[in-house]
Amino acid sequence: MKDVIDIIKTRRSVRDYKEDPVSDEDIKFLIDCARYAPSGMNMQPWSFLVIQNKEMINKLSEDGKMAMIPLAEQIVNNPNKATGFISFLKTGANLFHNASLLVIILGNKKSVTADWDCAMAAQNMMLAAHSMGIGSCWIGLALPALMDEKILKELGAPPGYKAVAPLIFGHPRSETTMPKRNEPEMKWLR
């Protein structure tokens, strides 16, 4: 495995995958890495839905696009981006970029820190995946559909949990270039 700083600085969101599936062994390893994330009061409020069924992933993509269109139509601060985005949602494009694996990290609704805890678990998974040569991407566009309790129930989510992090994984088809990184705004109080 690579040095952790190198992994952090070179991980990219991958949106183009080969057909080869991620092995069950690798999936279990990624979830094992997720569970080592810090969590508020050590509640470890996560659960993992592992979806490899292509039909289910495609259905969730369509559900996600339909749920997102009304939200996208409300974008008024940049009409040009909104038009392109709505066009993307209305095409046959797959929200999950044809990845062979979708893992939805669910957070226990009783935990006040579940969203942050699950986000840290997601980052652990994505960094671990990158260290293994597996690509990943957080698909936030799927969240409006995953807020639907009926969909979560159909997926087998445990009662009392909500979707926090829909993540795709797969073997990258090609290298992903690094986008420009802006200097962060910092204010030092000394």
C-alpha cells in the first residue's frame, strides 16, 4: 500500500469504469476500513447496503434523476449550469457511471453525529479503495431519491436508518486528472 499522504493527495472521483466487478473480499476489506472511522461517543452509527445488481443500480439511477430534476429546476444563481445539469438528468446517462458496485452508507437516525460519522467512514473507504487501485466516487445526486423511505425499505435498509453516503466503486478505465485546487481561505487567531 502507498503512503497515506500520497493516497490523500492523489485520490480522485472516478466516473469511468471497466466491467470487472470488485471482489467480495475487497468489498469486505473496504467496509472493514470504514468501521475504523471516528464516531461521536464511539456510537459507530453506520450500516452498509452493498448493491452489485446492475438492474437495481440502474433503477436507483433513474429514481435519482427523477427526484433531482425538480430540485435542479430551482437553480437560479447560474441558469447556464442548471440547463446543462437538467439536460444530463433527462438523458440516458447513469448517475452511477456504470460502476459495478454501489455501497450506500446508512446512518442511525438516533445518533446526532451520524452524518459526520458516516462521511468519515466513507472517506476511509474511498482512500482505502484508492490504495488498492480501485476507483470511487460519492454520488450525492442520488440522495434525494434515497430519502424516500419506500426505496430504502425495498433495498433492505434497517428501520431507523437514513442514507448518508452513496458511493460507487470499480476498476478505473483510465487515469483521472487532478482538477485545479484553490488555496483555502485561512484566518489565524494567535
